[in-house]
Amino acid sequence: MDRELETQLEMLVDEASLADVLNALVSICGAKADHLRSNWADANTAKAWETAGKLIAGLAVKISL
């Protein structure tokens, strides 16, 4: 990731919270999985995105405590 994107990500965390950013990533992972499954019939990659979303969701819960 280049420095500019890293700075933008830091600003998102500052404006919301780390848990909120992680929860947004969970939604993005789910949307990517749905898109891959419905538009590309790529169940394997969709499953990988779903797994990533579940792992990130677990982190978000732990961070928000």
C-alpha cells in the first residue's frame, strides 16, 4: 500500500473507529463474495472472501470491547 492510501486509511480510522472500519471491510468482503458467486460462478474465491470477512468480524468484536 502506498503512503497516500495509508494516510487515507488512517483518516478513516480517526474519523470513525478501528472497529467501524473493520466492520465496513466485513461488508465489502461479503459483497465481493456475492459478486464472485453470482457473476463469475467462482465459488472458491467467494468462499475465501467469506472466510476473510468472518475473521475480520471476529477482530472487530474483540477490538470494540
